[in-house]
Amino acid sequence: MKTDLKEYTVEEICNGFYYNEAEEKGVYGLGGKLVIQPEYQRNYIYADGKRDVDVIHSILKGYPLGLFYFNKTSDDKLEVLDGQQRITSFGRYYTNKFAVKDDKGLESYFNGLPENLQKKFLNTKILVYVCSGTETEIKKWFETINIAGIPLNQQELLNAVYSGPFVTLAKEQFSNSQNSMTQKWSAYIRGDVKRQAYLQEALKWVSNDHISKYMSAHRHDDNIDELQKHFNAVIDWVSTVFIDVKPEMKGLEWGTLYDKYHDYPYNPEKVSKRVNELYNDDAVTSHKGIFEYILGGEKDTALLHIRIFSKKDKRTVYNRQTEEAEAKGISNCPLCAIGNNDNKTRIWKLSEMDADHVTAWSKGGATDISNCQMLCKTHNRAKGNA
């Protein structure tokens, strides 16, 4: 791969700058010769009133902006390899998309700056390495430098490796914070839509967590029909079964749960009632496990992390059972006492026993001392139903 060091002014870069508000990305610069956000680039994430402002302050105060890298795609066409966040920031400021405060706290858009500061802004020089090479070389170099202030995450890197029409369409749908559906999706997906969290989840669901393989197979597709259809199916299923949106639903493995349970019938009203009962049950300490517990027919109580008996209650019950057992000459484990082996009369130490619900929690038993018994560890594990 060949590299040449060149110098441009901010004014040259901003010539013909166009920012797509709907897709939240800078599109062109250098009079249309520069593609600012190629398909393999992450979304613009500096529009937070801090990082974008910091870029402008750096220019106006004469601080260095660091190196930029462009990829030469043809004799008169370039694309940004590294630096698109900074370029989009000063391009947006140049086109009056946001204001910055001066030392006196007064806000100014570019067209409101004093003439001397406008000239300083436009005449600021940036150093650019222009790279020429094969697609494979450029993509590898892109992964290697990854030097912008915030490292690329795994999905952003995959978008770079498998750039093409499929990634472009997928990002338009799942990486666009202006998409009106993101608010609904945010109830079930954790992460930042601009940092590809929603796209990653959609790909994970449709590929059974084989994202790289799926992206490679569909790289040149001119549609995302399968991806979108499967994603919508999962979201529609979740929102139909669980009509109450709870905070703990965010980030659960909904793709896996859909694959496992979507063929089962559920009554949304009954599910809603049960969800709220479990939320109000003091014994349930893991609310995020409630949803899979209900989908699975309320069999796996381990998902709920049922509150255990206190050390004080366990010792109290142990002492009572032991005293009664010694008086009768039987084991202090009730199940050993009715058995026929050598443990029939064994007195177990407290450390050798576990607390157990006399009436199982799943059958309405409470987690309090009146419903507690101490069993030897073997019998407690065998009983199983907490």
C-alpha cells in the first residue's frame, strides 16, 4: 500500500460539504471529490455538544487536530479512512448546524463569528496521508489504525470488513436514531443505536449469533428483507406476549427466547397478571428472570433467584430440629429419619445441611421461618423444587 502526505485547508475540505440529517452523517466534501463517511465507517457520534464543540475550539485556538487518512479510490476521488468524526464536526459548524461558546460564554454560529476568526477557521491546515491500495489492504489498514478518540467496537469493525450494499441498507434501518421505531426497540435492546447496538442485535437474532458468517454471505445483497422480517417477528412476538414493558426486559436474549418459545400459545392478559404478581413477590430477587420463567412454563425457579432463608433463621431451625431429634434418637434431617440406611439416626452438623421450603415456593410457600426445614445436603439437592 502506498501513502502520500498532503495538506488541505478546512475551507477546501468544507467546499461542497453536505450533511444528511436523516442519516446523521456527513456525505461529501472537497467539492464532491471526498466521500466523508464510506460504508465501512461508523455513524457520526460527535453530535453531543461536547466532542463536536471541542473540535471547533481546537481550530479556533490553534491546537493541532492530528493526522487524517484518506483512501484514494480513483484518480479524482477520495474517501475518509480515519478522521470522519472531526471532519463532520467542522463541516457541520461551517454550515451552521450548531453553535459554540466563546470565552465570555456567548454562543456563535460560524456565520456569526468575527471575520478574523472565520478566516482562522477556514485557513487552518490539516495533514492528510492519502493511501492507495487494494480493498483488502485498505480494510486491514482501517482496522489497524483505529486511532480516532473512541475505538471501533466489534460491529463497527464488521461493518468495515463487509462493507457493501447490504451494510448500507442495514445501517439505514438499524443505525439511524431518526428512525421512529427506535423508541419501541429500546425497550428490548441495550446500547447505542449510533454505535451499532441495534444492528448487532438484529444480526445476532437472524444468524443465531454467527454475525460474521451471515454478513459475509449477504454482503452483496441489494435488500435486507430477511434481516428486517426476522427482527420484526421477534419484536412483535415479545410485545404481544408481554403487554407490560418493564425495565428489566432491556438487553435480554430475546432472539434466543423467540427461537425457543415462539411456537407456544400464551394468553397476554394472564401473562401480564403473573408478571406483576412475581414483581410484587418479595421472595423473587431477580426480576429479569421472570420473563423466561413464564415462557418456560414456570418450571425453572433458579431464574428467579428466590430469596434464601437468613443465617439466623437457619440456625434457629437447626437448633430446634437437632434438639427434637436427639430426644427421639433419630436424625435431625427429617428425610434421613424416615429412611432405612445408616443415616437414620445421624446428627448432621449445621455446615452439612441446607435450608429448604417445607411447602415449595412455586406452590405458594413463603420464605419465612415458619416454612423452613433443614435437610442434609444430599436430600436437599434431591428434593430439587425450591
